[in-house]
Amino acid sequence: MLSGTDDAAGFFDKGSFKEYLEGWGKSVVIGRGRLGSIPMGAIAVETILVEKVIPADPADPNSREAILPQAGQVLFPDSSYKTAQALRDFNNEGLPVMIFANWRGFSGGSRDMSGEILKFGSMIVDALREYEHPIYIYFPPFGELRGGSWVVVDPTINEEKMTMFSDPEARGGILEPAGIVEIKFRQADQLKAMHRIDPQLQMLDAELEATDDTDKASQEAIKEQISAREEVLKPVYLQAATEFADLHDKTGRMKAKGVIKEAVPWAQSREYFFYLAKRRIAQDNYVAQLKAADFSLDSKAALEMLKGMCTADWEDNAAVLDYYAANDATISSKISQVKMASIKAQIEQLQQDLVYEMRGNQE
């Protein structure tokens, strides 16, 4: 997926991806590669069962080498620490990062709690919060992001630098559909829905209500029919509810809720992220210059200023990149004007402060 094969291209340029720390924290794959010659860091997820080897202690003759299995798509203490450390390394190297998110959560067993899974998981959040370069989180085809693993890579941790995307065939949500149904559509709710919708149950309910209270035999017979009908309908309603819950985890719904920015098919992902990465390099440079020119501007205000100047479609990365290339002199001139206006405002403020100070001394 990352480096490609002889028959198919991968996400990064052919022959450019190099994995490191491959012998440790094997449930996560860390490496560096180039996307259209743009150097990037990469964090991906191992989906198959891997083995963690704990060597014997040479100082203890009774100790033996232990081999522990680790499930795929799960964050363990070692892989969490590996992820956080890689983010810090990439940040120091000034690299944008691609995170191919495909986790079903953290491993929360007693052994993992003893291995400080909470501490190492929180280190991922700290590393993302302090990251100073673009981070792109992408759900690969048929991938899913669930539970605590969503929490530690949520873009709200660092909204200025983090953006989330998804393939149309991926899924995302804290709970899986079966878990949602167990909480939101319990058996009592299913029975209410059956009696509200099913014509046969409605007829039986009407017959039961019309039956005389003294006719216990008829009431029991009708109740048995109702119970039998409910048992027939339970699998159908459970399946429909699970499918309904699954619809909320699909890419279209995630985009409608604003948790991802765009649906990007895998076949177009390389081209899409190449133009996005090039655009962010130019755009972040202009934003930094504007903030340096006027210290009162934050990143959001500087970006809005750029957006106001841009005549291209703001959602088209290639078009915005072409605009930046063609209008570099115009943007630089605007930055100079902002700097002059900021200096002028500072001088006027200093003059006012001086006048107030002089008046105070005279009084």
C-alpha cells in the first residue's frame, strides 16, 4: 500500500518509502517516503496478527523468552509509544505526516494497563497538539476508526494543522453498529417498534384488547401468538437496526457531520494529497509571513485574508496552487501593505501613549 509492487503503484513514489523501527511495536508501521518528491512521514496500521518477543533476562536463570500475540488494528503500549515518538521525530524534521488510520481501538487488558497504555496513548495526543506541520489523517479503503483510537487522532486536537479524510468505502465512529444497537435500540424498544409497525401484531393487539377479561384461555392463546410473532421479527428488526446504525458510520454521513473534510477515493488519493501538500506548503508560508507582518493576526484571520484575495475555487487544491504561483508578487505586495499598516498603527498608539504620559506629568 505504501511502497507499491512491481505491478501496482503505492501511495508514495516508487522506491522512496523506508520503514524504520520495524522490529518494535509491530502493530504500527512507521516510515518516511516521498509523494511527488515531497518528503513526508507516514504512520500506517498492521492489520494481521503480529508477535511481540520479550527476551529472557540474562540475570535471571529462571526466566524464559516469551512470545505474545498482538491483534491487528489495535494500539498496544509499545505501538502507542512508537507512534508518539515518530510524531516527535517527524516534527523535529519539519515533515508533513500521512496517518493511514485503521484502528479499532486500544488494547485495555490488565497487562496493557500495567504496561501504561493510558500514558502512552496520551503521548500521541501531546505529540499531535504540539505538531507544527500539516497532518493528514486518511481512512483507507475498507478501513475503520473506532473507540479511543479516534479520540487520540481527532482533528480538534490541533485544528490548525490536522485534517481528516476518508475513502468512500471506509467507516468511522466511536462504537461499531452492533454496539450502538445494544445501547440505543434495546429489546424493549424493538418490541415497541414491532407493535407500532407490524400489521399482524397490530391485529393481535386489537384482538387481545377486545377479549373479555374473564376469558383467560383466549387471552393466553393470543399472547402466545404475539410472543411467537415477536420471536420471528426479532432477527429482522435487529438486522435493520444494525444496517441503519452502519449508515451513520459511512463517509457521506461523516462529511455531513463535519468530522472529515472530504471523501477521497483511494485511486485518486495520491494525486489529491500531492496537490494538497504543495498547496499547504505555499499557504502556510504566506500565513506565517502575514502573522509576522501583523502580530495581531492569528492563523485563522491570516487564512481568511488569503481566501479573500484568491479568485480561484478555494476547494480546488490545484487551482489555488496555480493562483499562488501566478500571483506571488501580488500576495507579497499585500503582505508589505499589512506590515506598513501594522507599523503605522503601532506608531499612532505610541504617540497616543506619549501624549497621555505628558499630560499626566503636567498635571
